[in-house]
Amino acid sequence: MARPLTDEDRAHLERAVELGRNGWGRVHPNPMVGCVIVREGEVVGEAWHEVFGGPHAETLALAQAGPAARGATAYVSLEPCRHEGKTPACTRALLASGIARVVFGAADPGAESGGGGRELAANGVEAVGPVFDDARARRLNPAFHAQYPDRPWLALKLAVSLDGGLSAGPGRRTQLTGPEAVEMVHWIRAGFDGIIVGAETARVDDPLLTVRGVVEPRVPPVRIVLDPDATLPSDAALFDDVERVPVWVFTSEDAAEGELERLEAAGAEVHPVARSGAHALDLRSVMRVCREGGLSAILCEGGGRLGSSLMADALVDRLYLFVAPSVLGAEAVPGFRRWPLLQAGRGQWVSAQPTCALGPDALFVLDRQVGAAPASTSSTSG
Ligand code: AOF
Ligand code: ZN
């Protein structure tokens, strides 16, 4: 019979979650997982899943603990796997070590990897979990738990002024946030396998969209541009290091053949999809192609029109909302253009992480509550 969790148990489990976060950008599409081993109140092992394909958190923590694992408690942020994947099953390693008790946070939903808790219990280990409900599990490893068949898990990054503006005026690049927020954006990018922008943003900002921060992603995210009329210039900065980091350009199926060839010659992988209206692409088709192309988590970085369309189509799972303490005034491009639609029951947003101060700016991380997504409506891009 499993004992109820103490405050100490919960603190060790939270520490395991915190350790797991060190895997951001490195373990994707695997989940981030941390493990703490405690014997008689003393921590004898602490580790995390460090890189995709590498040893799991439990294996590394057990190696640290050595013989001290016998009779100890292992706290793991995810249910220990029971399958032989790229690495041996963690349930086997835990059983072999003589661990007496395992407390795990989230359930592993995998058909083969899941069920480790039951297997441990059947073999005489006191197994406690899942301690976290589905909502907490999704907040920690959203793309891993979402696994949508027809689209990637999608986050939208927005930086707005106090009065909700994106830039000082149409076609004007406005740097709203400070260097701390910019550094955070590079950290966020590292955990995604694609970064998507509209053609207007690609033209006006001429961004690189590469990751240039403290975390070097295991696989650099693909740069994706939605460009219905195939107008992205061949000398766009995106193409500078296209050999290292791919560029995908989505155009409409009726874009001029010569322009598609020009973009391919510049180094782009071109994906023609159906239009939605005169100036937009069908976003669901774009998402399907991304998913089929192996992207399980993508980050949209603008512009306002694309972000609003993704919101209107209920395709946004997470918002990274940066708010800068400036006022842009009446000429500003509004960040929340079509957001009133959300107020008609189109989604509830809940805080996924504590709000954080980044120099003068604030970052809110909000997740759409599962089950709050309505059917798709219109699509546009820009
Ligand atoms: C754990 N501990 O640290 C992680 C787990 O291909 P593999 O062998 O690396 O297995 C990947 C799967 O294992 C992954 O999809 C998830 O179900 C689980 N991840 N499990 O016990 C860990 N990273
Ligand atoms: Zn494992």
C-alpha cells in the first residue's frame, strides 16, 4: 500500500521537474525528464535526460547513486519507461538497483513506454503516481503529450506595448523589448523544430530566425515563411546560411512557376498549398505539411496578421506574451486585432509558468485550456 505524499516528497518531485528543464532544446521530441534519488533524507543522485537518443534520467541518477540506491526512493518527473527503445527500459534499471519506492509526476502516454508504474508495483516496488493531472503534464511537455496527428503543437510569440501595439505603424520595425527579452526569445526558439513567419514580416524585418543564445539546439529549427505570391527576395538574410538551417517557403498553388524556381535556386524548400482568400494560405494545409515533414512543435513569430489568423483558427496552443512598458499610440499596428473572437468562448487561457520579469519587460506564458478549441473558421496569412 502506497503511503501518502509528504511535503518533502513533493519538494523532491519538483526538483526532478526543475532538473528535467535542462534538457530544453536538446531532448526534443522526447520529453524533458529529471530524476532525484533520496536515501534516508539524503540526495544520492540527481540527473536529467540530457540529449535525444542518450541515457534516460533514471539511468544517469542511478549511476550516481551506485549501491546507495538500494532501499532508496526515486523521484521522476515522468513515469519510468518500460520499453526497450534507443536505451534500455528504466523499469528494469530501477528494479535491478534495489530501489524501494518510485514517485513519478506525469503518466507516460506511450503505448509501449507507458505503464512503468504498474510494472514496478507488480515487482514489489512501492510506486506512487501519476502525481500530476493531465493539465500539469501538458504544461511541462506540451508537444510530447499533445501529439496531434494533423498539425504540430504551436506556440505564438508576441511582443506588445502597454497599449497592445506590435509596431509604431504598418511596415515599420519597432524594437519593443530589451536585451533580456531578446535572450529569452533565443532560449525559447531552441525548444522548437520550426519557426514560422508571414511574408510581410520576412520582408520588413529581414530576420535570420536562427537560434543565437545560451542553448545550442540539437537540431536547429527550420525557418518557415508563408508567402502566397512567392515574393520573398532571393537575397533575404534567411538564405545566408540555408545549408546549415533549412528554409521552407509555403506559396499558393497558383504562384508563378518562375518564382518558385527562383526561390528553390536561392535554397528554399518550396511547398505549394491551397489559398484561403485572395492574400492568404490555408493554414490547416500548412500545418499538415509541417507535421508530415516531421515538425512536432513550431513557434510563430509574426506578423500580426498571421498571429491573429492562427488565433482565430484556434491553432495556437501556447502564447509567449512579452509586454514592454512603452506606449505606441493611435498609429500602432494592433496586436490583438481579431482577438475579440476569443471572447465568444473560443478559448480559455491559463498561466503555464510563473510570470517573469526580464529587465523592464514582462513575459506571460499562457496555455490554451484543452477542450477549449472550437472548429476551424477562416484562414489568412501575412
Ligand atoms: C524515462 N526517462 O528520462 C525519458 C523517458 O527512444 P528512447 O529509448 O530514448 O525512449 C524515448 C521514450 O521514453 C519517450 O518517447 C518517452 O516515452 C520516454 N522518455 N522515459 O523513463 C526519461 N526521457
Ligand atoms: Zn526510460
